[in-house]
Amino acid sequence: MIELKCTVEHITFRNDSNGFTVFSVREGRRKTTAVGNIAEVHRGMQLTLNGEFVMNPRFGEQFRVAGYSVRVPTGSEEIVDFLGSGVIAGIGPKTAVDIESRFGADSLRMIEEEPERLLEISGIGKKKLETIKNSFALQKDMVETSLFLSSLGLSASASAKVQKEYGADTKKLIEANPYRLVRAVRGVSFREVDAIAARIGIVEDSEERIKAGVLYVLEGAVNEGSTFLPEEEFMDKVNSLIGVMREQVEDIFFDLILEGFAEKAEVDGAMGYFLADYFLAEKSVANDLRRLSEAELKPLGSDIESLIASVERESGLIFSAEQKNAIAAATSGGVFVVTGGPGTGKTTIIQAIADVLTSHGLVLEIVAPTGRAAKRITEKTGYEAKTIHRLLEYSADPESDEMYFGRDASNPVEADALIVDEASMIDVLLMEALLDALKTGVRLVVVGDSDQLPPVGAGNVLRDILASERMDYAKLTEIYRQATESLIVMNAHRINRGENPVLNEDGGNFFFNRKPDEQSALNTILDLCAERLPAYLGAESGGTGGIQVITPVKRGRLGSINLNEELQARLNPEDEFKEEMTAGGVMFREGDRVMQTKNDYEAKWVNILGQSEGRGIFNGDLGVIEAIDENKGGLSVIFDGERKVRYSREAAEDLDLAYAVTVHKSQGSEYPAVVMPMMFVPPMLATRNLLYTAVTRGRELVVLVGGERYMLDMIERVGSRDRYSALAGFLRALP
């Protein structure tokens, strides 16, 4: 580890949300570009940086900061640099020279202890003196806080987040209760904070420690998809973490209930321990489903059979008996669920239900969890579909990032009916917000494939509604004739039943390319995407359509991060005529395939075809980088070949390379061709429904690459249903 005692000369780039900074520093006569997470930084600051020199292929040698501390300037030049940098309000470069000339090495002590003597300096009056005193006090607090956090062993990144969260009160708050760090800073583990607490003198059976341990266990369960933990599993996890008596945990848990942080309740005859938000969400969803299912509905003008027959005549479709029953039930009831696998006609039924309801003047809304899924429904049915967030008029507080919805029980959605597609992706908190915004009397139709991956967030909404058997539903089993001709559809159903897929048939569209190890699998994937499949399909993997690599994991040689770097190098290599830019740790190049990773409802776009304008770019939207302007620190992306969006460097942190995406990120999307590595992944991910979800993303072609035994293991392992959720039990318990 190298140590630099340096002065900050220039800030090139800074992300205030996480403290990531690119800045120039001077150590003696040597100037260096430093990169790392700094809580607060200004020109003229004196820092001790710890880290190492690295070679950036584009920007040359840089010093990568692993840790840092703020130094009090001592030498004449350092004092002038510090005071003249603008870090102290009221003191500019000329005044800094005057102060140092008058007070020398004693300048900073004098400003802190005898600030009135600054009145001896020409140009400083009583009003400016107060400004200087207040600003210097803030800087002194920042220096002390940085030193304090550094002494606790926190990383530079964690220190920056802590100071952003707590500001001037950081030291006082952490000394009073260091366990608040567990919730305030993502990436700081309970074990790390426990060690800090021990150094500060917090005893093992303190109330703060037990509360923090209990909440840490419950939040860990939520991060793994569960909304609660059964009593014995909860107690075992808490004991393993903090090692205190069960009676103490019960006493503290009761306090957390009174404070509104936690709850416990009976779920199917056994006690469950919840974070309060998730208990309330599952209760609310259960009650709202009952409210909507029992409501009096606006009548349709004709009998259902006649309406369906009319839709058949106008659309030219002939519905099976199974489909007719589903359409009739969905348009007649308050709440109805339609579920089924690929090729069973869910999208056709959505269109038919929409035709029936709108033909009688009902105001209909169609929603999906992601922008990509909403766009697909719009294209296939002709009815506009929105994201759930857009329907609920989502907004976020720019300071706290807290999410708000403009539509709720007090300002409900103006609709007579709502169709929700891709419901397997909806977590319980989002479902709570959606149902809360529906007026009593709204027809609710929930559509999804219950055998796909559960949502990324906590809960199991679609499966729980079906498992409760309290809501009417139809499970589609008949496969359309056209779909039976596709091995993708047939193999998806075989996988879902635990059967081995049919592979490598002449004229088929489902192939397995057997490779003995990860490197040969990687080489084959690169060849497939760059040469073999584009020639076979006439598709391009670099555009927003065509070939998509889907992988179970982010890390490792066959994870999305490395695959994106390798595919970028192969499909869009470095070129002197292509501009590049780094944002959020990702190197982007003109021509790169990218994905938006967060909903941004305020992002402006221009339709390059019709020159219309609009707002909103959504999680999962795919595009291609059109241009990069490194001088202005921004880039522009063309989404779906139509909408141009301009990004600042900070906004570009919501983009990621998308030559390869995880299976979870692919949910709700459909691609002409899917390529998937098939090698070892952790057992919790190597599951049947992960494989099922991945292969159902392919429309024309699926190619698996790797070891066939890993595919067979996934088919054998029926996982991802291990998460705990209470919605089914709460629905069954309703009177």
C-alpha cells in the first residue's frame, strides 16, 4: 500500500451520492490523478491517501484510493493553498496570502481560537468574520469526522456514505449507537459494526445491539425474498448472530413492535416474525383483494357468450373452450387470475378481455412491472400498456430517494378495469401500492406464469394468490397449434414438468453446444454472437433486437459483468474513431448495446423518426449508444431504434452494458435468439424455474453452451419456492 501526502488541486468529476471522485493532487512537485470514494473534497484540502498506482488504458496512470485521512496543513504553501481554495467561505486567494503573511504557521489555530484577530486583515469586517468562523467550524467538523471514521476501520466508500447520511452529527450519533451503521450503509456487515461497537464499549447484551441484530436478521430474510421468518428459524439466526438469551430477544422484539419496526403474527397456524412494512403490506394486499372481489360491478350490456362471439367475428380468432371460460370469468368477476406457460395464449386472452370491456365503454388500464414488458403487450395487443409506476404517478425525493406515488386510496386510478400482466415479477410492496390505488368496483385481472422466477423483491404474490384458492382463476394448459411447432415452447413445458428437453434436432430451434470448461464455453459464446448466429439468423447481436446472452449470475467468467466486457471487445472493439467514457465503473463506447437499470420518469426523449417528444425511460429498456462527448461528460442513447435520450455522466450510472444480462433482468422481455452458458452456479440459483424463465425469453432460437449435466441438475432442483411469504395464509384466514 502506497501513501501520498498531497494537496487537492482540481476536481475532474464527482458523484455526490456515493463520493466517487476523480481529482488531481500534488505531492511536492509531482502531480497525480486520483480516483476513489471521498466523503467531501475541495481544492486546497490536505489529504493522506492510501492506495496503489494503476494503469488505465484510456487515461493513463492513476492512483486508486483505498483509504484516506484529512491532514491539517502546516507549511506556508499548504496553508495558503488550503485557505485560498474556497473551502472557507469569505476567504479568497488574496486574503489567504494576507492571513498567512500576518500569522504564519499559527494561521489555522488563530482562526479557530482567536478569530477576532482576522479583523486586522484589510477587507475583513464583522459580517465577513462571522461567515469565516461558521465555515471554518464546518470544515473542522468534517476533518474530525473523517479521522474518526477512518479510525473505526471503515472504507473510504463507506465513510463517504456515512457522512452524507449524518452530516455534522456523524461522530455523536455513531458513538451513541454504532449499530445504526448497519442500516445506513449498504455493504457494511453486522460483524464489522459489532467490532466497532466493542471498541467503543457497547456491551454484548445492550438493547441497541439486540435490536440491531434482530432487524439485521429480518432484513437479511427480506433481501432473500422472504417477508417473514418462522419462529424457530428466526430465533436460531438471531442466536447465531449475537448469542443472547431467547427471553432477551422476545423482550426486545416486543419493544420493536411498540416502536413500529417489527411485527409477529400467526401464519397458517405457526408464528411468523416480520419487519412491520412487510406484515402491513401482505395484510393490505389480502384485504384489498377481498374488497375488490366482493364489490358490486358495473354491469356489461350483453351476455358474455354474445360478447365473446362478437370479439371472435371482429378479430378473426377462434377461442378454445378453455379460453372462452377464462374470458367469461375474467370479465364477470371482481378479481380473476389467468396463469399458464408459454404458448397457452395469455396475451390473446388479454386482448380479448380488453375488447370485451372496452366495447361496453369501460375505462381500461393495462400495466406491467417493467417498461419492456409494457411495450411488448402494447405491440402484441394494440392496447396501450403502462408500467405500474407510471400508472401510479411515481416520483422520488431527490434528497432521500424515497419513493412516492401520486395515486393512492385518496386519489385513486381513474379506471373501471385493470389488467396486470407479468404478475410473477410483482413484489408485495408494489402490489400493495397498486391495489391501494384501485376504487372499489374496479375489475382486476391478474395475468402471469406462476412457474417463472419469483420477483426480485420480497413476496410471492402471484403464487400466493393461487395457493390460497380464495380468488377465482384459470390455469391455461392447451398449447396453440403454432406454438407446438416450436421446440422452445415444448421444451419449456418439459423442463417445467421435470423432463429432459429435446436437443439438437434437425430443423429445430433448441440446441445444446457441449463444452468441457468455462473458457471453452466463453469462446464458443463469443463465436456464436459475433459470427455464427448472425449469419444463421440474419440478426445482429449489437442492436436492440437479435441475439441476447442470458446468464444466471453477475460474477465469474460466465457472469454478466465479464461476459459484457468480453462481448464488447469482440462485437464493438476499441476504435480511434469511437469515443469512450467511464460512468459508474463501466466503460462505455459508441455503438455499445446498453440497458437502463432504473425507472426514470423525468428523462426526456425525442423520437428521431417523427420528432415527437416525451418523458420516461424504464428499467429494462434496451438501446445503443449513438454518441459520447467526453468533454461535456455525457452521451446519447437511441432506445428501440426510435427514442433518443441524452445522459449526463451522473445519469449514465443508471446504464449498464447489455450484451449479456442476468435471467432476473431478462424477465418480461422477449428476444429472437437467446444464448445461455450452462456451467456450475451456486445451488440456490441453479434451479428449474431459473432455466425455465431463461429459455422462455427466446422466440426463434435458444442455444445452451457448456456441460449438459449442469442443465440436468437444474431441471432436478425445484428451487426458489423456499422463500417465506404470508399472503396465502392471510387470504385463507379472511372470514
